Amino acid sequence: MRRRLLLCIAVLALLAGALPVQAQRLLPPVPIEPPAQPERNLVTVSAHDVKITVDEQVAVFEVTLELSNRGRRDAEADLVMPLPAQAAVTDLGLWIDGRRLEARLLDADEALQAYTDIVRQRLDPALLEYAGEGALRARVFPVPADGSVQVALRYAQVLPREGDLIRLDYAFQTSLVADEDLQRSFAAALRSSEGIGVVYSPTHDLDIDRDTEQTLVTVRGASIATVPGVLLYYGLQEEDVAASVLSYREGDGDGHFMLLLMPPGPAAGARVVSRDVTIVLDTSGSMRGEKLDQAKAAAIYVLRNLNRGDRFGLVSFGSSVRPFASELLGLERVDDAIQHIQELRAEGGTNIEGAFNAAIDLTVANRAQVILFLTDGLPTVGQVSVDRLLDDLDRDMRPNVRLFAFGVGYDVNTLLLDRAALGHHGTGTYVRPGENIEQRVSALYDKISQPALTDVTLDITGVGAYDLYPTPLPDLFAGEQLVLVGRYSEPGEMVIKLSGTRAEGRVVQTITGLTLASSGGADHVPAVWAARKVGYLLAQIRLHGAQEELVDEVVALAKRYGILTPYTSFLADEGEDAIPPVAPMLRGPASREDGVGAVQGASQLAEYGLGASAVTGEKAVEHSIAEQSLRDSDRPIGLDVVKTIAGKTFALQGDTWVDAAYVEGMAEEQVALGCARYTELLQMHPEWGRWLALGLDVVIVHQGSAYRFGR
């Protein structure tokens, strides 16, 4: 054996010696490609769709994510999704393109560790808001190169109660980066044998579609992209008028509450109050063309949508005033009135005095009365003094009349229209140049077309309720919710006596069983109350003059809750800790068709500054629109530089969110992002996660000491 081995070596040596010199050089090693590693950082969420079915308080969530890979290799995604603390894991499943995927449920500590890892590695604290709750974690592979996969998740949850309301909460946040053009959708079908009552969201605008079997709730328009999670409350229809309450109280101070009231809709058999509707249409020369065409279409829409038992009046005006008839008419004359409207021509000046008088002459004392008043100009014929016009209107108008004024374009007197409407149980609505008059008028008329309770009064006892908004109370319409906010000094059960007029006469309903919190609760409520009050005060200042105590109150509330007003360009005292002026936001829509409208409306108040004293022109119209956004707000609308969360207010100073309780020189601990101490403090105080989710650099004051979290 040994001899054979030596022979083989000798033969190989001879062969090597016979090779050319060049061939004897060392050959370069053949490179060995390492196995392709999945890419993790190129996977994004490109779509996030949520469908929820709630049956007797048990919610089934069906979530679909589209994960996209922009890279050139297959990639792996480390997907972490927060789950509600009350989620039932027995009905949880995760699928990728129809194939079941292994997923792991994380308890609160494991989820927190995953979130702090993301903070440390990617400098993104958003998921810390869900500290203290569990999560789901899955490795999604492969996400194909330059392609996408569908990930489906299903889980069940018994929804918790918050007072007399049921709370539904969903987080759109995940561990993955969202595409800039991320598409989201959210729909919830609510079912209960008792019927669904009020439905409310402090985070998003909602579309609510009710039928006999369920209430379908969807998030409306652009607002779905602006907030990382949906919070929804709903009540049960236990009474004739559904009533629910949210409240918040901090320490021993007075609390804030939000009362939601909803009369039964038409499907529930509610009779509609018969009323008289008078349309007053400006046909002056400035209305010529598209404006008059749209105004005619709006008037025709109203006439064609009158309820059985309603009557109508019609007045057109230019330099002269032309009533269609000298008395109110029944539905059998609608076609004649439409023919008359179609023949109207634009000419002459603007006789607002005569138009007011003609409309008042058509009203009667024993029925609900509505006047829809539409104009695009200033008074030029007859009485032109705004003060005299308003004095005469207040003297002659019947107390049972609701006046809704529509200002078309910027050449209107907002003081005249707003005072006329607000002084007579209505609202002022403005149609900017280029906006559609018919759409704005028909939208308002649809809202007020089915009055369920008029001449509403509300008496709240047992809790020391005060400072209520809106004031005065509007009528309640079938299927529409009234959101009333206020303060209270005594926690406990409130007793509500609700009075109003229905088709069958005056009714009184007593509502009990609603309790206001002694501590904690829904922490968004104070900000909604503040927005409503600021809107009310600004209207009083503009309509009746700037009294010092009113301005001081506006400034104090604006600083506390981050609301832009003409009086607050800075939101902190001057000095080295002052917050810099906030750049004006883009102008928003005149009607809040999405969640941005109220915030943008508030920004307009600062943008137009103390020019709020103007009563005509673009600034005046935009200011009136912004004021109404505040008065009607049912969600917090604070600026992005001041946030009130869970009882604490933070102001953005430079890149740092600073607790309002922070004072220079107090004991302070530096905590680096994602370090062991960072995690330890969050484990001790999971509620801090909501504050740390504000940004990378946050100062929190706790028991007299400051904790400075940062990079």
C-alpha cells in the first residue's frame, strides 16, 4: 500500500514538471457566492385595511396588510403589531398569500422590549404609545424582490366599557415603515339586540350608515391618514333619546365632560316636526352667470325635498323684492315655484332690508319656521347700516324662526350674516369663490331636514355642571348627534331633564344612569371643551367688541391647549424658553369634510391675525369659517407644537418635547434612547409610553424630578 502511494506521488511530480512555466503559477481561487441573505430594511407597508364586526360587544378584527419590497432580492420582514390588552388569542391566525404563518404572541414585557429595540435601532418611538399591552410578532419571508405579499390577520376581542360607552381601539402602527402613499381603510359593523345609539370618535371623522340590523361606521376622507390609530366609542339605544357621556378629571380639580345625545332616526319610527321653509334668493346683478345657476339649483333641491306636511315660501330680491306668493304654500305648488325659479334673472342692487322684511312677513307663530337666506353682496338699496338692519331684525323676528345665512364669495358682510344667523338659532355658512353653492346648501338642508326635537332645553343636576357649549342649544335632528361639552365640580351620577317640542307637542324626558369620573377618564375631553369655548369667545369678541376679560380668557385657553387665535402668535411666555411662532398652515375647507378642516380653520385665525375686526372681504370670510370650525369641533384640534396627553401638557422647544411642569434647576436624570434604564422606566411606568411616543427627545416630570430622554 505504501509503495503504491509513493508511485502515485512520483507520477504527479513528473506531470507537473512537464507543464509550461505559466501554468505552474498559482491559479486564483474560484469565488464562492455566499447564500443570499434576505433584506430586512426594504420592506414597507403599502396598504392597511381593517374590517371589524362587533356582535353584542364581541369584536372580530380582520386585518389585511400589503407588504412591498423595493429591493432587488427577496426580503424578510420582522412584523410586530400591537394587540389590545383584552384581545382573545384563541381566535388568532396569520396568513401570507393564503398560507398560514407561524406567529408568536408577545406579553407586555416582550412587546416593550421589541418597541425599545426599534427606538434604539431605527430612532422611531411611535410604538411606545402601546407600552403595557401585548403584541404579535412574525417573520414574513419571502417578500419577493420588486413585489409584494398580502398578510392577513384575524383576532377576537371582548370590547371594554368606558362608563356607559363601549370602546373600540385599533392601532395602524406596526414595526415596519409605511409607504409615503400608504393606503388605509377602516370599517366597523356594529350590532346589538338593543340597537346602536351614539357613535363618536375623538380621532377621526366618521360616516355612519344605520339600518335595522346594524350600524356601519367608516372613517371619512383624508383624516384616516393623519392619525396612527382609530379610537371609537358607541352606546346602546336604551332610551327614546340615546344619551352617553365621557368625562375626565385630574386630581382634585373640576372635571370636563362630553354628553352625546341622539334622538331616534326615521327607521325607528320617529315622527318629523312639520315646519315652514322660506327660501330667500339674491338675484342682484353680481349673481349673474354660474352663481345664479347654482343658487337656483340649490333652491329647487330644497323644494323637492320638503317633508309631507311642510309648507314653503319663496322670495327673490335685487333692487326690489319679489315674493312668489303673499302666503305660505303647500306641496302642490312646488312645481309652480320651480318654474318661477328657473325664470329668474340677475339684475339690480342688493336690498337686504326688504328681503328680511318679506321673509318675516311670511312666518307664523304656531309652527316651526326656517329661513334660508342666500346673498353674495353688501346692502346697497334701502337700509345699508348693519347695526340698524340687525336691530330691526331682532325687533321683528319671531322667536320660533331659525335663520340660516349663506354668504357667496368674499363681497359679503360677515358681521351682518353671522349675527343674523347666530342671533336666531341658525348658522352662517360661506361659499368661497369656485366652490359649489348647490352642494353647500343641499348638505346643510339634508342635515336639518328632519327635526326630531325643537326648542331644546337641558337641565343637568347632581354634578355641579357649568360652562356648557354649544350655547344656545340647537334643535335635534333625526339620526343626528348633539355633542355637548362642559365642566363639573362634583363627580357622580348626573340627572338630565331634556325638554323640547315634537310633532305631538311638548315633551320632557329624564335621563339617569350617567356617571362622571372622580379621576382619570377620557383625556381628550378637556381639549374639545377648550376649542368650543375659544370659538364661542372669539365670536362674542367679533360680534360685540373685544372686552379685556374675554381676550384674557382666550389667551389662557389657547396657551394651555395649543389653539391658534388672533391673540396668540406665541404659545409660551417670552424668554429663552419661549416657543417660536408657528408658521401658518395651509388653508382648509370651509366645511369640515375631513379631520384636517378644524385644525386648518384654527390656523387661519392666526394667519389673519387681528384683521379679524374686518367684516368684509377674504380675511373676514376666512375668519368666520375658522371660528365656526372651533365652535363645532368635537375632536381635539391643538397645534403640532403643544400636546395635552393623559393629563400632561408638552410644548415643543427646538427638537425637545418639554413637560409644562418642568422648571430649570430641578433634579434631572439623563436617559439615553433604548438603554437599560429607558426600558426599566417604561416597565415601571408603562403610561409614560404615550408621552415618549411624541418624539426622540422628551422631558417628563415625575414626583418633582425631571427625566430627560434623548439621543
